[in-house]
Amino acid sequence: MRRFEKTLVFVSGAVMDFSWLYAWTIFAMIAAGRDGFPFADAAMMFAAAAVLTGISTGRGLRVIAIGLLQATGLASAVLRTIYIMSGTTGAFFNSRWLMEFLGARHSAMDWFALVAAIFWTSAIWLGGAFFAARPKTHEKICSRFDLGLAAFFGILLIELALVVKGNPSTGDNLTGPLACVFFFFGLVAIGMTRANGAPSPGGLVSGRRRLGVVMGFISAVLLCVMSVAVFFQQPLARAAGTGYGLLKGGASSLGSIFLWFIRLLYMPRQAKMRDGPSGSSGSGAGSFFQSDNTQWVEVVSNVLAWLFGTFLGLTILVVTAVAVFYAVRWLFSRTARDHSDVKRRSLSDLARLLRGLIALLAGKARRFLGGYATAADFYRALTIWSQRSGVQPDPSETPSEFSCRLAGIFPSLKHEIESIAGAFNREFYGETTLGREEIDFIRLRWRKLKNPSSWPVRLKTRVFGTITSPG
């Protein structure tokens, strides 16, 4: 694609995206009781976001620097929107108008309109930023065209609903012209990217054959379901009423059984006192047991609430720490330097990351609760123990060589280290399954390795000497 064609695709795609965003902005502001939103300011916001994103893309900048740059631009756009909504005649760069606006009294509708304006300002800014970062391929242009088409169709449906409700005029005279602009520039962008792309067999649009089959199947299923529902409306209504009655009766029966079970477990004394003979002494004993049972239930409830609160607090703390760690690592990472291949994290990458994190936490919890079950688990733990002690394993070493080197560094733990390494050799190289007694013996050796009495020599080795090769 030549430079002129790339520029034409870029401009056409930008106008296409901006058209439906600005149409929704105008429609929302009119619905909030305002006259609209200035076209020049909205266009400048969209263009400024696209320019800032284009400048920072492919420069190898850190993510936090790009985030601060975008946040500064978005904050300026929001301030410009507040300046427009305030109706002041002062200079924009003079902060006095902002103080006057915040100090004045505003109605609920004014605040609602301001929130709507800020929301659509952010949408326009983010739309420009994402447009500049998005590849200008045929599939992306087609998907954005479909999204814009759905946006204009949504405005049309809302206006038709208002007409039906008795509101014939909404005062929105720009949706029609913006829709024409959207169709013109959208079709130009689609045609340009289609003409310069690889032709697909059968004259079908690339990447849309499966979607067409799926949408056709879904439409057929919906039509069949709606037809059956309309044809059998009365029988289905009677069946639904009968099913609701059965479900309600079953739920009440299960609820009574559950309450009886709870009373049987937690209030046995009170039930026995009810079955006993009535009298002054019996009533006194019953009140005594009832008071004792109430105190016991209260103590158990407090203990369970404390345990649940502690577990929930620790869970939130761990999740927050992990999230902060990954967020800080992502913010201080660098972006790609190649304009044509900008790395982006999609939802599948995020799902894969979450699955890996869950698997890691599950493995940690399984080892913490169940302990190590094989000699290989103990030997893997021994290598981690040595790394934390300042001794790095050498990939060229055998387990015996590594254990000898490690035992030379920690002579007081020689028997424990050699026992774990010897068990691993018998299990891995000898292809034998160790019995429970041998595993229990290795577990005792491992506990001695983890004993706090060995921490001083481990700390000394880590701080003053790290051995990376044998000998």
C-alpha cells in the first residue's frame, strides 16, 4: 500500500470512528438537557489522543510514561469540557473560572449533564487513542464499521421509542448527516483495505464466513424458539405456573427439613426440656439451659466470624499484593520499538496468566497442606533451599556432585543433604518406588534442614560467598 493510500485509510477510519462517537455524544447531551457539544473541541480531543498515541507507539517508552502522558491529555480534555459546561467567558488557562464553577451552586440536572459530558469526553479521547494503536487491517476496519452501525441503529431505536411514547421531536438534527458521513468514509476505508488485501476464494469477505454461519444458525434457533413460544403460549404458561408451584412447595419442604436438622444439632437441650413435664422447677431449668445454649451459640458464632474474617482478610491481602506486583512490573516495562509489530495483551493472554497464577497457588497450597510425597519433591525443595542459601546449582552437575558440594559448604548438615540426594538417585535413576518409612525418614531429614538453627550459616553463605560452579 502506498503512502497516499495509507493516509487515506487512516483519515477515513478516523472519521468513521469519530462519527458514531460524536453522534452518541450529541444525543446524550441533548437527553441531559443541553444544546450539544462543540464539534471543534470534540474533533481536537480525538485528534490529540491519536497524535499522542502515534508519537509514543514504537518508541520503546515505559508503560508508566505512556500512561502519564495519556492521563495528562485526558485530564486536559476533561478540564476543557468543564470549561465549556460552565459557560464562563474568562480565559481557559486562568484557574479562576474553575474556582467559580466549583464554588457556585448547581442543580442535580447540571451535575448529571456534567457527568455525561465527562463520560463522553473520555470515550472520545480513548476512541482516538485506541484508533491510533489499532492496526488498519481489513478485519479491524470491518469490525469497527459493524460497531458504528450498531451505534447508529441504537440511536434510531431510542428515537423511535420516544416517538411512540409521545415525544415526536428530540432536537437532534446531526444524527442523519453524521450517519451519511459514517457510511461514506467507512465504505471508503473498507474498499481501500479490501483492494490492497489478499483476495479470498469464492468472493467472500475474508474472516467472515464462520461468523456468517454462526449468526445464521443463531438466527434460525431464535426464530424457531420464538415461533414455538408464540404457538404454545397458553400451555407453556400453565406448565410454568404448575412448575412454579411445585418448586415453591419443594423449597418450603427442604427449608423445614434444614431447620429441623439445625435444631437437632445445635439445640438438643432445649428440645428435651420442651418434651419434659411442666412445672416451676422444669421451667427454671429450661430457662437455664436456654440461656446456656444461647451463650454457647454466641461464642461459636463469634469464633466462626473471626476465623472467616481472618481468612478473608488474608485472601484479600495476598490478592492485592499479587495484583500490585504485576501492575508495577507492567507499568515499568518497556513497549516494543517496532511500529509494525506492537505487542498487545488480549483477553486470551490475560486468561492464560490467571490460569497460570491459579495453578501456581494451587500447587503451593497442595504442597503446604499435603507435604512432599516423593524423593523428587524433596530434591527439588533442596535445590530451592540451596538457592536461598546463596549456593546456585550447576546444570552440569549430577545430584551426587551437587550434594557433595553442598555438604562441603554446610558440614553440619552433610547427612541430611546426602540422604535426600541418595533417595532421589534411587527413585529417579534406580526406577524404584520408595516406601512410606523411607519417605518419613527423608521428611525428618528435611525438617532438620529447615531448622532455624541453620539460619546463621545460611545467611553468612548468602551474604559473603556465593558458589556458582563445583570445586
